[in-house]
Amino acid sequence: MGRRSTPKKDPSINYDPYIGEVDDLVAPFCPQSLFQQTADLEIEVGSGKGHFVLTESGKRPDRNFLGNEIAKKYCKLAAYRLAKHERPNGYMLSGDGLKLFREFLPAECAVAVHVYFPDPWWKARHRVRRVMQPGFIADIERVLVPGGIFHFWTDVQEYFEETMGLMAEHSSLTGPHAVEETAAEHDMDYRTHFERRMRLNQHEVYRSQFHKA
């Protein structure tokens, strides 16, 4: 089944200031240059339609939120929503998140990195496409400031357990630290659209946090 089409956008809303492409970046790169303010930065890899970046940029106007999504149409939708809600502390980058971390993000530039419900790539021959791999884990640790937090959630127990093993083997971040499930206060009070779908259908969600000393 293909991905669903995205909602129509109001042509009067210019979302160009809220979106860029990983392939257009030039090293050395300063992520703060994407925002109007210099502030603590949180980065999400695999933002989908951008629910997390949109919600958190509204809750925390004192922080900057950088979302990354490989599917350009979803990245554009996320940027459009940021523009519609006038969130100058939110920005979307379309393209390869692993390349973004490996080639462009400087050391100790983020207070948090978020990976929620990444594609599990079920077939054995496709496992190498999983985002959680040793090189990316090393880059997460490098990008986080001391005291920074890495958030990893998935609905796939096997993927969760594999990632916990990779973190233990390839990272000096402390954890996993347990993350309790909190009750939703309203219909969209979820970290991502995918979390909302899982919880409304009473599916298990596996959550973890890792901290940089």
C-alpha cells in the first residue's frame, strides 16, 4: 500500500523559510543558522508529518526544533504546518538523516535527539537500512551536549531489543532509562501521529532514554 496523499496547502502561506535539504548544506554547518534565535536545539530524525516538531515548538518557544524527514512530501507538509502556525523555532530538513549527522552536524550542538517509530525494515536482507546502526549511534553521542538525552521509541519489540543491544555495545550513554506512558489530555496529546495510532489501537509502545554524562 502506498503512502496516503497529503492535505492541500493554502497557496498564500509561504513555507520556504521553514524548509531546506540535506544535500544543499555546506560544511562547516551551524544548525543555529536555520533559526531566528540562538537557543538549545532538539533534533528529530524521521519526523513524518511533523507532529512532534510542531507541538514541541509551540510548547517550548525558548528552544529550537530541527526535524528531518526523507520523504519530501511529508517534509513539505511539516514545514507548511510550521509556517501556518508561525513557529520560527521549528525547521525541517528533507533528505538522509544519517548523512545529516555524519557530515554536517557539529559536536555537542543538541540537547536532545529523538527517533520515534523508525521503519523496522522487516525483511532480513533489508535490515542494513535500519536507522539504528553503530555509525549513527556514534554520531548521536557526538552531537549531544553533556547532559543531553537520546529518545528512542518503537512499537516493534524485536527492533527495540536489538537497539538496546547496539546501544550497550557501541555507546557510552547511560541507560536505557525507563519512560512511563502518560495519559493523553486531548485527542492529539501524543508524541507523534504514529504513537497516537498505536495507543488508540491498544498496541504496545517500547520507550527508552539514554543520557550523556
